[in-house]
Amino acid sequence: MDRSEIAVLIGKTYKEDAIGQRIASETKREVFCSIGSISGSEKLEAGRNGITAEYKLSMFQPDYQGEEIVEIAGRRYAVYRTYQARNDTMELYLEVKAGA
């Protein structure tokens, strides 16, 4: 599998300020991956659940650390489903989501 494309995985970390409020900050990491289209059946099933499925991203499983936002070509997508495939491959299914 060709993993020559780059995606940015975005995670959130939280710190407390002086008065105890949790303040979120983003952490970004670039990973090599393969970006593909969603199958018709995946798009249909996601649509039934109110999800606008857009891409399937395949990467090495150790590179994924539970991030919920992925940036591709400057546009952000939310991870709505993951799948542990064979040969240490993790698949992330991405949706278009406002505010992601």
C-alpha cells in the first residue's frame, strides 16, 4: 500500500489555568498515509446516521494515538469511525463537520 500522502492528526490536551478552568490546546502531528474515497455502502450507512462521510485514511497503526480531528490540504475532518485492519494498518473514516 502506498503511504506517500501526508495528513495532520490533531489531538487536544487540557491544562488548568490559575482559577482551575480547563483550557484546551491542540497538538499536531504529520503522518504518512494513503487517502482514499469512501465506498458507496459506507457512504450510505453513514448517511443513515446523519454523517457526511468523505474519506478513508489508511496509516500505520502505531502512528494513531486516538486523535479525533484530521487535516488534509488545509481542511479539517472529524474521525467518525476507526478500523484495525491487517498488517499493522489503521483505517480512519472521516466526515465533514462544522467546527472540527
